[in-house]
Amino acid sequence: MYALEMFEITKEFPGVKALDRVSFKVKKGEIHALCGENGAGKSTLMKVLSGLYPAGSYSGEIRIHGQTMRFRNIVDAEKAGIAIIHQELALVKEMTVGENLFLGREPKKFGVIQWDELYYEATRWLQKVGLNISPQTKIQSLGIGQQQLVEIAKALAKQANILILDEPTAALTESEVEILMSILEQLRNEGVACIYISHKMPEVFRLADSITVLRDGKSIATLSRKETNEDQIVSLMVGRELTERYPYVARKPKEVVLEVKNYSVWHKDKPVKVNDNVHLSVRKGEIIGIAGLMGAGRTELVMSLFGAYEGKAEGSVQINGKEVRIRSVQDAIRAGIALVTEDRKRLGLVLGMDVKTNTTLASLKEISKFGIINQNEELKWSQKYVDELKTKTSSIETPVGTLSGGNQQKVVLAKWLMAKPKILILDEPTRGIDVGAKYEIYHLMNKLAQEGVAIIMISSELPEILGMSDRILVMREGRIVREFTHDQATQENIMMAATGGK
Ligand SMILES: Nc1ncnc2c1ncn2[C@@H]1O[C@H](COP(=O)(O)OP(=O)(O)OP(=O)(O)O)[C@@H](O)[C@H]1O
Ligand SMILES: [Mg+2]
């Protein structure tokens, strides 16, 4: 018996057929992974299922436990037992955790919210996801990983029997991922049908019972995990064989471009240091990788160097041998630094504006004359990056907010590449990016290094760090604790240094 059947779903946006007669079935008590490249249609299919795109805005049929459904909105879908955790977090930052968990479904008596009951219930669901925080905590004071767990608790509190997770682990630490995995395994035993979207193959192969692959809005295949393997899924996704994953080339880096000495960064509101006495240098044409567990202070370090961290910093920063003071993002850009962050909304993109405007945003000087933007240049450059990165967009005049998650990340990358930085800092540059596109980004990094850019890459994916860096720095508790050359580094010795193990 299927918990869910979707037949011949077609969904079009102006100029894009996002879904083309997709059929998709999930059994009760099954974890079903949905895989596909950026823009393949995964999130769209789930938005159709969860009522975000109402009946009538797509064609095809949805059956829940054998019964045909026509959801007019999310509430209808929730009533049918469907809960979705979106790719982009959607909690109300100013409200408490408890308020968020029961938003719109607050326990009431005679129309009055029963706060004691609400917070009591909230505590129960928080415990279920392993979060030891007060339900009266404001969302804004939580880290992204904790917020993600709150989202999961919220979905569980709805007692859904069809649970959708759209890239739920992108922002989780290793231990949070473990918690999530065991929650999902438990839910499977309780008979919940779970749809799991992820670009991380090891997770998919650990959890999923079945795997469906979408490509260009079409369903390509559904396979049981036992009868397939990673290589097969990847080639179904990209439509070709992918042999080499990391195109490392040995390089001969030149003179030092960035030199950081005795650099410490203070927490933005607590009297503690998030970075303590950091020393690092990067050469022209060199790629260095910074490894470490989440919370090791890597993001704070690069944000601070980029003038985008609120906490005070002290120590010395030299660019091409000259001492610089970077107090703002403007200072950083002027000094030739660019930062591609994992937080697309905050430092990366203006979602309401189109691809070309976002691409050229950090390079307006280059394409303007007397303060007037040369529109031909704007078109030419943004089209060039769309082609080079194979960004999937119907045109360069499409608002970036309507692109798929991974394609938005490519636009952020394009924006900073175009700014022609001397020093390019990449913070988790391939998070949420599919395997094929990752490869294109790696090639581009090699090309930039070749052209003399000094590159710093933070990544939580060790194979990526190992596969791309000339040197690897390992951070733990705000300090750089080890350095390896490309040849010395292994997954084991990096992990050992990152965790402080022996
Ligand atoms: N609201 C929208 N308006 C216009 N086009 C859209 C909209 N939402 C999605 N699309 C387009 O539909 C296609 C499928 O997008 P979708 O977000 O479903 O991809 P995805 O498989 O989730 O990708 P990713 O792995 O990057 O998250 C893309 O080409 C995207 O640009
Ligand atoms: Mg998506």
C-alpha cells in the first residue's frame, strides 16, 4: 500500500517546465530519497505535494493512502498528514521556539492561548530531537543547526505521517546529523513515510530504502537502494559518466598575498574570543583549505577578515606586504578581497532582483562610465557566467529568488568572480550544489589559481578539502592547530586534529 502516489505531475512557470509528467510513489514506513541536479525539480515537486502550489496550478493527480486529493493550500495538506521542512529555513526569528512550534495551531481554551500547555508540549518535542534549550528562547539567538532541529520538531509536532525534508542536513554539525538520522529511523519504524532530498550521497545510501532520480523535470528511475550504488545514481542524475571528481593540479604558488598574524576576534556580544592568535598566509596562485568541525571558528575568521563580523578584531593583516585595516565590506572589496558565503540571503543576493543585477553588483565600477551602467556590458558579463557555471535560469532577467537553491549559489559565485579579487574566500562554496556542478566549480577554482588569485576555501567535506587544496589548515576552538601539505593530508589525520583526538 502506498502512502503517497503522484501521477503525471506537470508544473510550468513562465518560460520553464519545472516538472514534466513526473510520477512518484512512496510506501508507508519507507525513507525515499529524491535525487537530481540543481534545478531538476525536486523542491517544486514537494511544493506541489505540500499544497504550496495549489490544485489547479499544476496538472496530474495526487493520492494519499489511495484517495485522490486536491489541496487548496498548506493547511489542507497538513490535515492530510503532510509536513514539509523547506530548503530555506522559515521560522519567525523574533518569536520564541515554542511560539514557532505551534504557530497557527496554539492550544486554546475559550479562544485564549494556553501558554503553560504550549511550552510544556514544546519541551516534549524539543527533547525528541535532542535539543536541550528552553522553549522560551528566541529563534534569533539560535545557531542555524539548532534552528534546523526546531524546524524538524515543528514538523513532528504536527504528527505527520508523510514527512518531507528538503536538504535538511546542509547546516547541521556531525552530531546533529546523527540525531536526525536516528529520529528518521525511528519514524520509519513507526510507519511514517519520509521523503528525503539531499546532494550528499553517503547520507542517501545510509538512510534510504528507495531512491528516485529526477532530471530536467522528468522522473528517470526509481531503484531500491540494495540494487544500486552511488556511481549509478550520479550518472542517472547527470546523464553521463562522471569519472574524475577532483581535478587537482600541482601548482607553484608565487609570493605571499595575504599574511595574517596574531589575529584574534572577539565574540560579538560575549566577552570571549572566537579566534585566538591565528597566523596564516596565502600565496598568489595557491588554494588553501581550512578544515574543522562546525563551531571551530572558521566562518568567524573569514567574516572578520572580510569586515563583515560584528565582533572586534586585533592583530595584523597585510596584503602584498602592506598593513591594512578592514572595517567594512567596502574596505574589503577595495582591498581586493571577495567572500562567497554559505548564507546566501545575508551577504550574497538580493532575491527580488534579477540574475544580471546580482551578478554585476560588486563590479559596478568596471561596467559603468560617469556613474551610468553600460547595459551591454552588464548583459555580456552576466551571460558569460551563466554559461561558464551552467546556471539553470530561463534568462538573465529572471529574479534570483525563483532559481533553485543550488543555482542561486552559482549566482553568488559569479558575482564575486566577476569582481576579480586578489584574494577569494569561499565558505562552503559547494553546499547544496549537485555533483556535476561541483566539478565545474573546482575547475573554475583551478583556473583562477592559475591566473594568480589566492584562494581560501572553508569546507566541511573532507574529500573536497583533500581534493583541491595545496595546503590544509585545521582549526579547533578558534585556533589553527595543524597544517598539512597536499601530500601529507588524509581524512584520518585531519579529523584527528579537528577533534583533538590522539
Ligand atoms: N517560483 C518559480 N518561478 C519560476 N521558476 C521557478 C520557480 N520555482 C522553481 N523554478 C524553476 O523550476 C526549476 C526546478 O527548480 P527546483 O527548485 O524544483 O529545483 P531543485 O531540484 O530543488 O534544485 P536544487 O537542488 O538546486 O534545490 C528550475 O529551473 C527553477 O529555476
Ligand atoms: Mg531544491
